[in-house]
Amino acid sequence: MKNIIKLYDEANLAQLYGWKAQRLGELIRLGFNVPKGVAISWSVFSEVLDYNEKTSEFNMLLKNDRIINIQEIANLIIKLKLPDEFWSNLNDAMRGMGNRFIVRSSGKNEDGNQTSLAGVFNSYGDVGKDDLEETIKNVWISSFSPIATMLGSGNEAISVIIQDFIQGEQYGVAFSRDPLDQCNDCIVINGKSTHASVVNGDGGSWEERVFNRSELSGGLISDITNVIYKIESLFNIGYVDIEWIMSRNKIYVVQVRPLTYPISEKIGHYAMYSLESTECLNIDLDQLKNIHKRWFEKKYWARKYAISQNIDIPKGYYISYVKSKLTSLNVDKILEKFETKILVVDRADDKRTIFVDRNDLYKFLINQNEYNNDKIITVKLRELPEYSDKIFSGFSTMIGNDQILIEFIPGAFSGIYKYHIVPSYMVVDMHGNIISYNLNYFSEVCVFDNKHLEFVRKDIPKIKPVLSDFIINEVIRISKSMADRFKEPRLEWTISNNKIILCDLSFEKKPFFIEDNNMNKLSNGDIVGTVFKLEDLNVLIDLCELHTVSVVPEEQFYRTQMRSSIKEIVNSFKIYENPIIVCKQPITELALIMDDVKGFIFEEGSFLCHLGIMLREKNIPAIFMNQALNKLENGKDIMFVDGRLSYER
């Protein structure tokens, strides 16, 4: 294991250590301030696999389906033992370095002349010596992520760079040319207060544009401008993009890459990137970066595959623009890409989803981030299918014995989450024959209010709707097509303009079975414990409003979970050793307390709702029981075996 070197040891590092390592080495030899560092070749990973006798097992996981097996790949890598020879060579190479480090990727295809792959692989800042092993392994794991695979970089582990962590007063990035407006010949410098905010794309930031270098009169902006001009003149790679740190009046360069322009369509002063295009991985997404990455981890593959199977999906684009240069004509051309009247905008300022009438889109876009007209703004824009009380929405999935579970309601499926409308269900075989069913009467629906731009509840004459043979067969086709490609997908769909639109999907790790048409088990396992009736679910709903979004950001979830009001609810049932929560429905907000209970009993609800998926993932048993709140008493010890009451005291 000799493929561990100091960054300045060799001139040609790209083949074994990646472009990032090579350019940092060149910077050091040219006299730039660069934190001390070492590079670990991608070949070391193969040697570690051989040392652990895991090469065959690892290659089998890659061969079968690395997208599906990503968690198994990660678990295998985490458990690898790094041999003593590795640590000996690493310690020798790191002699003279400090005690805190930056650990980052350096790939053969990363930071190249044609593509940067920015944000694709993992990087870690302010890492201690005790955490080096874990972070090195996590960088290796990111080599085989869905995004890396999608970009053709997931066939081998990426090389790793370890550098001294420099504590700076300012951190940031700089471009030797405007990354959006290629005709605008200026330096763009973006600064942030912490290293993490550069990596994650968050935190308070400032931006400066330098149009005339001769007008600068010293200071930070002048120093960065001089550094980036010098790098551009010495590196034969065209315009450049750098990361910098200002520490004790010195500018340190920690990364340099060619400035690439992967713009699929550029009209005037904005750029559009289709959500099915890998090109938008290179957008400066600012606060949208985490949303952007989750989109590609979860949905890129599904949307791409759906299109290939003639499955309709909502159209969507990332739009990057300079507000002061956006015109109503530009926006008209953007709107030509969409069919629906209402569009959903994921904003860069606070990550909220807003519904925008397309007629007011121009006004909406130019009102974003008003403090800076020249800042590049990125939003995600996608269609909202047309909703009315005359259409259906629902869930579907393949279950055991080549059958499909279909759940549906009239109107928008937001009604299940926001207004807790209980769906009808049917189990059908692959020919559309109904095996079992439960059709509800509906006296309310959830529809989109075009005037107020929000989903609202609407009273309707009491109806007992059924699905037509055409709809059933289309749901079967879509569900089977997605299940043929992906492991245990749970689909969300709606009917718009007489066609089924696949709106979203979730994945489970384990199959979902309905045994012998027993429709009362939401999550498998026996329920043993003491009844605690949570009769007013509005207490949870009012506390957190998690129903307003389909996927709750992890940070927001844990922050809400720690509220004193949530803890009071948990403490109220923790008087029992094994509390069993009995309540009306499996609402998403119950996820906040599910780690503190032994099981759930619901009176009614959806099998494929988000809480149901989470309960099955966590092996928390749950059942449906008609009139459970009336039949079970607080404080009673109970046992449910195979979904049926077998003991009560």
C-alpha cells in the first residue's frame, strides 16, 4: 500500500490520484498558499478489499444493482478493517501536518475540463485524527452513490485527499468569469463566514463582481482577484473556479477546477436545466443544494425510467437567472415548456414550496432575493397537475402473489395528508380482477383553489366512487413497470386530463405482504403492552404542521421532536413500560413519537401512507381495528397476535 503521497511529491497525479490532487500539487510547486496535504490513490480501496477478503462480495453487489444495493455497499465498506501497513504509510505521509483536517474526494472524472461533478462526492471539514477512518470510508462510499453511478463514475472507489484544516476569518468561492452570463467578462467572488457554509451552500453570504481590475485598491477583494487572475494565466484550462480561505491576511487556495458551462438551453439571461438532465448537477444552487441532491438520489432514476416506459410525469426544470436581466419575454418562453396553469416553485431563500399562477410568474421571479439584483438565483419549477373533485388520486404498489394494492380518493391525494381523508382500497390481480376491496363513501374532497393558490377541503354530495377498468389497468401497468426496475416502490399518482400522472414514489427495504386478504395489519409483528388512547390528534398536528410537506427535512424533524410540548406528550404515555398508542388514523405527525412506543392501533387509514412506510422500516407493529377507541380502555394490558386480539386484562 504505497500509493499514499504528499501532494507536492509528484508532477502527474491525475491518473492515480485525480485532477483535484494534481492541481493542488501544481499550485504548491508554483508557490501559492495551499494547506499541507496528502493523497490516497483509488487503488488503495481495492487493496483493502483484498486484505479483508471482500472483493468477490463487493463486486457481486455492484454487478447485481448498485442503485438498489447502495445501503449494503455502504455497510460493507464501513466494516472493512484498514491494515496496519495503510496506517503506517499514511502517518509517514502526514508527518508535519496538524491535528485537524479536511477530508475530500479527488476523482479521475472530477474537476475535469468538461464537467466538474461538484457536490457529487462527500467532503468533510474540521476532522480530528480519531475520525479519519470513518470519513475516508464515507468518501469511498460516495463513489458508488446513485449520482456517481448515473454519471459513469461509480465503477471504482474515488481517491481521497487529506489536508490541514485552516481556521479562517472568511471562506468562499471565486469565478474568473460569470458562471451564468458567459458574455459578462467579470470576476465573481462569493464569501461566507464558515467552511461548512461553502460545502453545504448555506449560511450568510456576500457577493462582489469585479469588472475592472485596475480600479481595485487593495484589501480582500483585490487579493482574491489577483490570485484568480494568476491561476488562470498559469493553468492552461480556460476560465477557472476556486475555493479560497482568508486566514491571517493570507489567501489560501484549497481547490481549483475549470469553469464548465453545461447549459442545456440558454435564452437571454437565464438558463433552463431539465430535471431529467445530469447537467444541472453543476448549477450553483446556493440553499437549494440539499434539495437538489435529494432529488437526484431519489427521483432522477425514477423519472428517467418512467419516461422510457411511456409513463407521464410532471415536467420540471431548474431555472438559473440574474433578476435584473430577466424579461417578461424570457418568462413567456419558460412557460411554453409547461402544460398546466399552476406551477410549483421550490425557492432558494427558505426552501418552501410555493404555488404560483403562471400569469404571475414573472412578478414572482423578479421579487426573489430583492437585496441583490445581480446575484444568480436558482429555483426549481415544476408542473402541478390539474385537480378537481371529478378526478382520482391515490397510491399503489405490488404485493405478494402478483397482486397490486390500489388506494384512491376523489380529488388531490394531499387530502390524505392535509385533511386525513381515508382512501378506498382494492386488491387486484395482474389482469385487473378484483380480489378484495373496501369502498368508502366520500362527502369531502381536497382540491386546488386557483384563486387563493392552495389546497382546500370541499364538501360534495355523498358519493361512493369506483375506478374504471381503464384506470385500474393503467395503475397496474405503471405499478408493475416501476416494480420491475426498482425495489419495493410505493407510487403516488393522480389523474389529470384523462391520463395518469406519476407524481412521486417512495421505497421500502422489505416487501409489503397482505396475507390471506387480512387487511387489518399495517406493519407486521405482535402488539404487547398497555393501551394509551390519543384521542385528539390535532394536538400533534397543531404543534408541527408536518402534513404541509411530503418529505420532512431531517433537521426540521429532529428540531420539532425536541420541543417541550412533544416531550410532554411522550411523558404522558411513558408512565407505561410498553405503551400502545390507540388513535384514529396513521397521520405523519405520529412519527415524532413512534420511537417511544411498542405499537399502534388505528381505527382507519392508508396502508401506503408515509407513516405506514416508516413503521414497517422500523419494525414497529401496527394494525387497523374498527372502533378501537371505544373498544379498548386506557391502562389495559393487551396482546394482539397476527393482527387479532388474543389477550386483554
